[in-house]
Amino acid sequence: MIDLHTHILPGVDDGAADLETSLAMGRFAEEGGITTVAATPHFYEIPDWSRIKQKVENLRAEYAKAQISVEIVAGAELWMDMDLLNMEAKDIPTYADKGKYCLIEFPMHQIPMYAEQVLFDLQTKGITPIIAHPERYGAVVEDPNLALGWLKQGCLIQMNSGSVLGRFGPAIKQTAEIMLTCNMVQMVASDGHGSDRRRLNLPEAYETLMTIVGKAKAQELVEKNPKGILSGDVQPQVEPTEYRKKKRFFFSRFV
């Protein structure tokens, strides 16, 4: 398995507080069968792509010393902000520094009016935006088809494993299941923040994913598509479909 959304870099954001925690996260990932982890710190906490890459190199060295076989690749979680319009493509963090795919997070409670403009600008720079955990956004919970609109615009979708497992409440779990069954999701990742809370629980979610979408699709979400993202080329196999809310029919009996 490949986990492409983690806050495993020590001491840079609200994820791993120190190296000890980061190493514990790596051991937990290794035990669960995760082979590759992307370090995706919040870019607003460390807004320098070269510094992030250097910190990833440092962590790789620490993993080698600790004999942890999990591969660490560089990435970042961008914040949806107009400032991205002013950045050159080479300065925007992309997975494995391929310049092809970036992870971007929206505010939880409101989709900014300028979101479409920022997403389009990233695409004109040759970068495909991957929307981080939209199933947790209030607007998407109200209308899952918002995610379908981003997909039609050419973006990809990353879902949190905790959402699949119900860790963020029943409404978000239901939204996650809707998006999965409508093929609106291209990868599932842990968004892991530590060794105790919000762990790298992708293997646990994989079991649930198989019950929702079947084994082949589950493998696509946690291995095939993430691998394609790291290599710079992913081709989703199934087209997403619109979510149609089931209608309820009420029958009256007249005497």
C-alpha cells in the first residue's frame, strides 16, 4: 500500500511532534504493509519547497539508521489561497517533485469563490490538483456532486481513511460511501498525524473499502493510483457518476 497524505515530518506542523513520533509512525506503517509514505506537511507552515525536500532527505536518513524499510517521498498539502496564482510551477510542491500532481486543501466550512480560478491556474502550469478529503467539507456533505464538478474540471480526489472508518462522524462516513460508490475517489490516504491519534490506518480502511467497492477497486485506491501519481501518470479506469438522492414516496389511505 502507498499512503500519499501524512504529516510524518517531525516538528513542522500539527503532525509528528518529534523524531520519535515520526519513527513510531513509520514502524506502524511497516507493520501494516504500507511500503511508501508521502510526507505532506501543511505548506503554510513551511512555505519553502526546497526546505521540505531537505527535511524529507533527513528523515530518510533517520529511517535508514532505524532500519525502517518504508520509503519516504516528498510532497505537501497546499492551502487553497490566491497566493498560489503568483507562484512559479517549480516552486509549487508536487508529489516526488515530478511537477505533475499536487495535494490541495479547502477550508472545511466554505468553498472559496476563487477556488475554480486557482485550480485552473495550477492546471495551466501543468499540475493536476488533487483535492484533499472533500468528504469532510460541509458543502460536499450537503451536495456530494460538488466533487463531481471538480473531477469534470480535471482534478482528482483524495479521501481520508478515517472518513471510511467513521472516525469523523456518521454524516461524513455516509458522504464517503456515496462518493466511493459513484466512483468520485481516485485515492484513499490516512492523513496520519501521529502514532496514537489519527494513525496511518490505511490498512484498516482497506478492509472496509473492499466491502464497499470490492477488492479490485480497493487496490486501485490504495496502490495502483497512488503509484501512478508518484510516477507522474495515473489513468482512472472508471468514469464518475452523478449522485442521485433516493426519493421517498408516501402513500395516503383514504377511507
